[in-house]
Amino acid sequence: MAPAMTLFEPVGKAPEPSALAGFVPRQSEDIVARHLLRPLFGDERETLLLAGFDAFERLVRMESADGDATGRCVIPPRCWRALLGGDIAAVVMAHNHPSDTPWPSDADIRTTHDAALFLRTMGIELADHLIFVTDGHFSFRTAQMM
């Protein structure tokens, strides 16, 4: 005779996507994300922003690049030249996902690592890379992917 099987109900629910590592809900965004970066993104097209800060964490310069016909953003050399021409100590990369999916693509991850290496060779820190969506943003720093 086989032992009786007891069914247990799961304890709690599966976590909401916003509870997963790296996602910062909109109401928890810091002042830079909420008031400086978020207002610069539209809903219809992917845009990339590079914000350069000096050693005193003051915004020195911002550069932007719009997505191409495929929706992908490429950082043109002119953006790097203009941004790095000043006294920049740290850079924050940010872009939006009009698809409203906050998780980084393989291209996002590769670009972040390439940019961090490029900046590091000049003694500049890539402070974070943020991906904005309607309900919040994904932070590479918070997800410990940098």
C-alpha cells in the first residue's frame, strides 16, 4: 500500500517582476532618475542618454542618441567626444525600452561592459546604466551587473 500523499498549497505568491533584483519601482527612484533623466524619454522611440558628472557629483554635460530604424541605439563617437571633453569623473548611461520590458537585452549587457571598460581606461567611472520603463527602471548597479 502506497503512502498517502499530502498536497500543500504554496506559501505566498511568486514575486512581482518589480521585486526582482535590479528593478527600482518608479515611486522609489532617486532624484537623478526621477527628475533629471525620466522626463527626457518618450514612449515611441528608444533614446540613449549619457550624463557626465564631475568629482563633486555636479552634472557637467548630457549627450543623447536616438534609436535607428530598428529601434537600436548606438553611441556615436561624437557623443563620447563631446561628453569627455569636460572634467568628467563619472558617467551614467540611461535609455528607455518603449516595449515596457525593463530587463536588459544581451546587447544592453555587452554595451554596458564595453562602455565601462572604455571609460575605465581614461580614469572615469561608469556609475550606472539605467533602463527606463513606465513603472520604474532597471539598474545595472543595483542588480550587481557592473
